[in-house]
Amino acid sequence: MTQPIYYFTATNVNYRATADEMYEYFSHLGNILEMYMVVNNRNESRGMVILGYDKPIFSSNSYGAACM
């Protein structure tokens, strides 16, 4: 059986942010299995990162949106 992946979306990312910076920043929340960063044709961030973790990063009583 395959391991479930729990996705988390970060928006309003600075256009100068790199994938390495985003990975380093969000890795303290847990083990990142997948990471997708939306970029433009100049390879600059379009302001959104989708991260896949091996376990939920927010508690089960979380109501959705959260600020870091």
C-alpha cells in the first residue's frame, strides 16, 4: 500500500524566492515528499508553492487557513 501524501499550499510567495529557499523554509514543518513551485518563463516564482508531507502538518482541529 502506498503512503498517503498530505498537501499544503503556500500563497503570496515573493517572486524572488527560489525553490531551495522554500524547501529549507518549509522543511521544519515535517518531511517534504513533493514540492511544486509555480514559475513564469523567467523561472521566477508566480507566488505559489504546493508541498506534500508524509503526515498532516496541522492538528485535526485546525479550521483551514493558518498564518506562519
